[in-house]
Amino acid sequence: MTSAFHRVTVEKATEAYVLSRGRARFFSIARAIRAIRTLMPACGATDRELAGMLAAACIVHGIPVTFDAAMPEGAEMRLHS
């Protein structure tokens, strides 16, 4: 008997989290980062990378997003490079 586990990537986790919050009035990037860090403690992505993935998923799915995550002073959020 073979057991196959699907590997959950950070991208899939961010997309699933965004979709699970789709009916909220707005989507909190800070709250989402905390949730993903709790669910995936070994996640190698930086907060900034997570914020970008989350924001992109919100935009794709038409979900209002609040950029409330603390970023280093002088840093700008960029969705496209």
C-alpha cells in the first residue's frame, strides 16, 4: 500500500488562506502572515515575500486588501519587479 502526501507549498497556503477569508470586509496582510507562520513554522519566505504573495492572490480574486504589515523604514511594497 502506497501513501502519497501532497506537498503544501507556501504559494498554495497563501492562496488557500486568501480564499478562506474572501467574504471579509477587508483582508489583513499582518493577520495572514501570523496565521501562515503559525501553520508553517518552517516557512523560509520572508514577511515581505509573504506579503507580496498574499497581496497578489487578493488582487487576482478581487478581495479588498489592507497593507497593515510592518515593513522596514524606507521599504516599499512592490507587486511587480
